[in-house]
Amino acid sequence: MDDVMVQFLCEDNLRADIFIEGLPGIGQVGKLVAEHMIRELGAEKIAEIHSMYFPPQVFIENDGNVRMANNEVYFCDGPRKIAFLIGDHQSGSNRGHYVLTEKYLDIAERIGVKRIYALGGFGVGHLVDVPRVFSAVNQLALRPQVEEAGGTFEREDPVNGIIGAAGLLLGLGARRNMEGICLMGETSGYIVDPKSAQSVLSVLSRLIGMDVDTRLLNERATEMEQVIAHLQETERLKSDEELRYIG
Amino acid sequence: MDDVMVQFLCEDNLRADIFIEGLPGIGQVGKLVAEHMIRELGAEKIAEIHSMYFPPQVFIENDGNVRMANNEVYFCDGPRKIAFLIGDHQSGSNRGHYVLTEKYLDIAERIGVKRIYALGGFGVGHLVDVPRVFSAVNQLALRPQVEEAGGTFEREDPVNGIIGAAGLLLGLGARRNMEGICLMGETSGYIVDPKSAQSVLSVLSRLIGMDVDTRLLNERATEMEQVIAHLQETERLKSDEELRYIG
Amino acid sequence: MDDVMVQFLCEDNLRADIFIEGLPGIGQVGKLVAEHMIRELGAEKIAEIHSMYFPPQVFIENDGNVRMANNEVYFCDGPRKIAFLIGDHQSGSNRGHYVLTEKYLDIAERIGVKRIYALGGFGVGHLVDVPRVFSAVNQLALRPQVEEAGGTFEREDPVNGIIGAAGLLLGLGARRNMEGICLMGETSGYIVDPKSAQSVLSVLSRLIGMDVDTRLLNERATEMEQVIAHLQETERLKSDEELRYIG
Amino acid sequence: MDDVMVQFLCEDNLRADIFIEGLPGIGQVGKLVAEHMIRELGAEKIAEIHSMYFPPQVFIENDGNVRMANNEVYFCDGPRKIAFLIGDHQSGSNRGHYVLTEKYLDIAERIGVKRIYALGGFGVGHLVDVPRVFSAVNQLALRPQVEEAGGTFEREDPVNGIIGAAGLLLGLGARRNMEGICLMGETSGYIVDPKSAQSVLSVLSRLIGMDVDTRLLNERATEMEQVIAHLQETERLKSDEELRYIG
């Protein structure tokens, strides 16, 4: 077994212009967006990626069948040809991040990708009403269109960097002359955040010029808001009660 | 020295249908079962596995002789031809789990193995009266026979995955077209658990259609129950005494 | 991608006698000195170093453009030809320190370097009024000139060793017959320390026989002293107030 | 640079029968014995070992010169030809222990070694009046002569294993048909222990049939006993004083 094994399930002549990465990360924001798009657009799996840099683990599916931890590439053959990278894991080691990202770029190159969108969350440590979409690019010329689509390049805190696959896809992608745009939805960092995912999806949709039905994502966001409201109410009642004891 | 070194002690034409893994793990359940079967069936050692992924350590035997940490393959030449994988260690690193499991599968392939049984424990955090045998397969077609033999595919908790050699033997084994069945005995996770091993052995015996004398395992289970009962009685007396002080 | 990738931006016939290392470290002393010299002497970038031993990270520049974590070599084509090694990171692993240092030495050899100055800080755990410059050499014959230039070889504490690139540049450099001098500015270890950097620059200037304008470094040192004085005053007021409460 | 680099300083036709390992370890017992013998027997350095598995570090000698962390082989050309392995470090990783030990055995093989003595300490957690020398062998036939020389194969605690170079020299040495004897001096594990080293040296001297002047080691042991006695007296006075306050 090689350190990374890519198994293609598609014919050789597949071509995609856009590569969208949504691997696990803060608030699962990127993962939510990419998985939502795959479902809505009916994208199909074209490759599986196994690696010694993933945990030595199988998952047990509901039917009792096991499935190896892996990452996957999906392909959407619509008006826009899009490849998606989603999966169970990012690398467990520094070295693995580099090795895996190079493999992701090999796949992207193989199918003719010109532009990469790396999706993620940006943790701010508190709940956010209208999540902004912090952005970064690997060619300055890309900045205007990102701003036009609603992404921001301002930052409250000094955002020092982007860690993991999202960052390296832009950095190492630049060396292969691929355009790279990173969209990071503002998120608390404490919860899986479909609301932040909505913001990212909204910017991304404008950037790729495609409408994606957001109903399911909206529902998940509403559910999550109800969960949070319920938790906050419980907290409030508890603290009222404590005050009563004190008073 | 290679990363993994397999030293065969047998002739080339050895053939086994079944490969049973019982490496160290939760409650030592798999280890207890495999070692018990090796003893009862009079299996003989056919290979030694040394690896840089094992701790840099020798054990001192009772006679003062040292023995390198290793894993071993045993072979039972009875009505059913069975290979057993037991040993001192699982890998100390993620990568090692992958590399070692590939070597285990190389051995299994070399001797013609068609089906792998990966044995282990499943920790539930409390003592269990009648340990269930949680099961997983790497081909859905295997599920009915496991259920018939008494294994269960229900789960109280969401069992997320199987970590280490047991999981990878199923996952990587599937890619070599080997059938894989994982049997995990319910166990507290706090003690070496021969009672859980009894449950696993009972399901396994039915699956492989072989009666294995379980007297020695029963004795160990009875001993362990007496140890636990004694510990619980001591706890009870201690807490009675504390109550007396308070009262 | 190789473990370490060096990308030269210069012609092949570049020649430098001196190699000055100022990578991140205690008090950022070496980094401050090297970056100050690069700015004052108008040195130009001649190589970029990327490595899997650096964190898997990109930095976001103020304009929103990303930049991969890297180290860089600068070249000063003045009366003295000097190469500078600065950058974002030291290695994240023991092995990486060795591999990267060998690459740094390859670069130094390629451009004809005869002598290496490794700059750093030496943490003493308290603020220092007149930072000494603790020194070490990789050939005893170099000691007199270092002492003449104001470096000291005395030590209050037993300084056991020099860890990371600075130490290995001297140790591995000796095996390539390169002279190596390590200058470590006394520093608290708690703050970025331009004052300690002044001391190191002063010794280094005499050693290489070059005047470097230190105005900017002096300004930073003055600023830092004001910050420290302000912090100390705040502390004093706070403790006075506490005394008043008690009294 | 290779992972491990051995630099020989001797001619090719050097021959030694015995290889004595005294690398750093518990109580520095093995190191004390080997360094004492090297000094007393006037052994000379014949090889230096550098490795990426050692910390990335140089030591600063008293004269200000740096020295890379390394291990060294010494050779004693007396009535008995003996090679000694001493040094600054054991490996920092599991893998490194295996790789380095194979290199040590390569050296031993190159100079014709038939028998290895691996020296170390065995920590018991309390001060010991007459340290025993716990022993292990890699061929049962070696046991009688070790017992005759005063080594013991009894154990109070279950000694599970020998970790690091000492253990692997016996384990991996057996596979090269080299005899291996491990002598572990009983020691508290809290201090550098010349007294335990005396015990080990005494057994070793009988085994190799050589008298080694132990005066210097005795002096160090006496000094250490005075240090301990002083510490114990200080402790006693302190606790007396505390009792006085209470009383």
C-alpha cells in the first residue's frame, strides 16, 4: 500500500473546471456546504482516496458493513462541471497534509481544473447573527470578484493563517498555476454550523454563477437555532433559579 | 532490518482457509480467545513477525533468557485448517497499523486464506452479566450467518468504528477479496475479561463449525468472577463502615 | 514535492563569503538582527525554501493574498558579499532540523561561503540592562576575534548546548570545513528583544568589519523599553492599591 | 546525511572479542561503568556515530568550542581486546532504537565481536545498601557463568523487559549469533549511582577475567553517599524544627 492511494471510478476523459474542497474542519462549515451541493446537484463519486495518514480505522455502517476511513471526489456534470473533495479526515500529521494536498492537486490537474475553492470555517469564539465570509486568494487579481460576490477581506482579529488542506491547496496550487479562493464562514467554533455554511454557499453560488437550492441547509440552520435557543432558555431558567435562592 | 520482518518456520505448501486474529486490545478478549484455541487445538507456530513499529524492547523469560517483542502466527492442522495471529503488540503509530496489517494479509494470502475472523472487545464502561457479541462484516452477505451464530448487529451506543488491526484486516482485506468478520465481546473495559471471551468463542465456534473445549476458559472466568465478587464485598464493607461513622 | 525544496531566484555565479542565520528563536533576537541588516543593506531575495518539515500553513497577507510558510535567503552585494537566512519557521521535528540544516549548508556551499554566523538569543529568565553576547565557535582559532569584537565565552549558568539550526549549522558546518560562530544575545526569554539584538549586531558588525545603521533597531528598543516601563508602572500602581486595601 | 553515520578513525584490521555498551540510562549506571573502564584501561576512540535520531543539538565545551551530540566507540588493546560503546544519547524514537542498534551490531560484527555486554541500571524506587546485579542473557547456556560471577536471575518485581539499546543489542544480536549478557545494577532511579556501578563492574570484571582498578569509582560512590547523608540530615533537622513549632 502506498502512503496515499487514489482509486478512480470514472473514465479518463472527465473534465471539470472547478474543484471545491469541503473536508472536515471548524464548525464543519466546508463539509456542510460541499455535501449539500453534492446532494442538490446530484454529483457522483469518481474517486476514493485512502491513506496511511488517515487514522487506522473502519466505520461500521448501519447495516453492519464496515467502510474504511477515506476521502472522496465527486463530479457534477451539470451546466458547470465541478469536482468536489469531501471525506472523513484531514491528515493526522504535518507531513501528511503536504503529501495529501499534492495528491488532491494531482487529481485536480488530471481532470483539467483551473480554479479551486477551499471552504472552511473561521472560529470567532461567540455566536454570530450574520456570519461574514472571510476570504483569501492565491492571486491578487481574484480579489475583486470575491468581494463582488459578498466575501470580505477585512479582519477584526489578525488572521494569521489557514492551516491544513484548505491553506495548502491555495499555496501549493499557486505553484501549479491554479487559481485558488478560500472562503471561511464566520462561526463560533463550538458547534456544527449550518448558518455559517449558508453564508459561504451564498458567496460561492455567486462566484460560480449557479443557483443551488438551499432549502435543506436552511432547515438544518433553523433546527440548530432552535437547539441553541432551547439551550439558552434552559441556562436562563437555571440562573433565574439560582438568583431566587440567593435573593 | 526492514520495517516489518516475517520469518516463516514452515514449508511452503501450508494451506489454511481461516485466519483468526487475537492481538492485544480492550479486555484482552481477542487475545484470550485465540490463545485458548491455540492451546486446545494444539496449533503450532509457523511464523514470527518482528517490526520497528513494535516497542524497542525485549522481554525477560522466567529462565533469564530474553525474547524480542514480536507477533506470531500459529497453524492448526485439524479437520479445519486455521491460522492464528497473536502477539505482544499492536503498532505504536498510525502508519504502522497500515503497514503491519498489509503484512498480516500477505501472510494470509500466501497460505490461501479465504476468510478472516478479527476478535476483540467492545468496552461499555460497566460490568456485564451476559456479554453480547457485537459484530461487523466486510460483505453484507456474511451478516445472516453471524446472526445465526449468535452475533448481534444492534448497538446501544453509536459504535463509530473499529480501530487498529481488527478494523484494517476487514477494510484492507475486502480489497483483496477476503471475507472479514469482526466479533467484539461486550466488556467493561477495566479488566481482562475471560467471560466476554467465552461469549466470543461461543459465536466463533458455531461460525467455524467446530467444538472447542472451553473448560480452561470457564475456569478463568469463574476465578475472575470470584476476584470481582471479593472486590465488591470489600467495597461494600468499607462503605458500611463509613456509614456507621456518619450515623 | 520533496521534503525540502530550494528554489533559486538568482544566476549561478553568485558568490558570498559570509552566511548569516537569523531564524525564529528565543526573543526573536537572531531574526531581528538579520531582518534589520537585510533592510539596511538593501539585500535581495535569492532563494525560497519550502519544506514538509514546516507547518502545513499559509499566511494571509494584508491584501488578502496567501503566502506559503517558507524560509528565504537574501544576498547583499555590497563591499562585503553576505547571504542571509531568515524565515517563518524552524523545523517541527528533530529529523527536520538535520535535513533542513544540510540544505542550508548546501546553499552556503553553492555560493562559496567560508564562514557562518548563527544568531540567536540566550534566555536568562529576567530583564537585562546590558545584554552580553554569549558566543561559541566550531574552531578554537576563531575565539580571539570573537572576544576582541565583544563576545563573551564566560557563562554564569552551565550552558549545555545550542538547539536547532544555529547549533547544527556550526556542528554540521564544521564537517564541511566551514568556520562557524554563534552569537547569542542575553535576553529574558519573555519578550521580543530588540535591545538584545542591538548587542548582537554590535559584536557582529565588528566581526564582519561593517558599519550598519542601527537607528531603526534603536527606535524599536526604545519603544520596547517604554512598553516595559509602562507595564511595570501599572503593576506598581496595582500593588499600591492592594496595599491600601490591606492597610 | 544518512540517518546514522558511522565514522571510523581506525585501521581496518582491528579485532575485538568483547563489546561493552554503556549508553545513558537509569542512574547512569552503564555509562559510569563503561566510562570508568575506558579511563582505567586507556582505551582509545575508534569511531564516532552521528544520527538524525539524536537531538538536533551541539554541546558547548568549556573552551567555547562546539561538539555535536554523538555516540562513540572506544577500543582497548590490552590482554583482552574490548570495544566500548558510550555516548550522549539513546534514540529519541522507537524506530531510531532499532536503526541505531543495527548499526551498533554492524560495528561489532566488523571488528569480530563474539560477545556483547549491555550495562544498565534497574530502578527499584528506594536507596539500596548492597545493589544486586539483575541479569539476562540471549542464550540460556550463558546463565551459569553470570551466576558464578555474582549476577542474579531472581527478581522481586516482575521485570517485564529491557527497553532501548541494551535490550535490542541482546535481541537483535541473537539473530547475528552474538552472545549477549545484560547486567543491570539495582538503583533507586533518582540519582546518578556510582555504588550500583561498582556492583556491575565487579560482576563484569569476573566475567571478562580482568581486574579493573576501582579506586576512582569508589571515591565517587563515597562522595555520593556523603551527599545523600547530608540531604537526609537536612531533612531530619527540618522535620525536627517543624515538630517544635507544632509542639
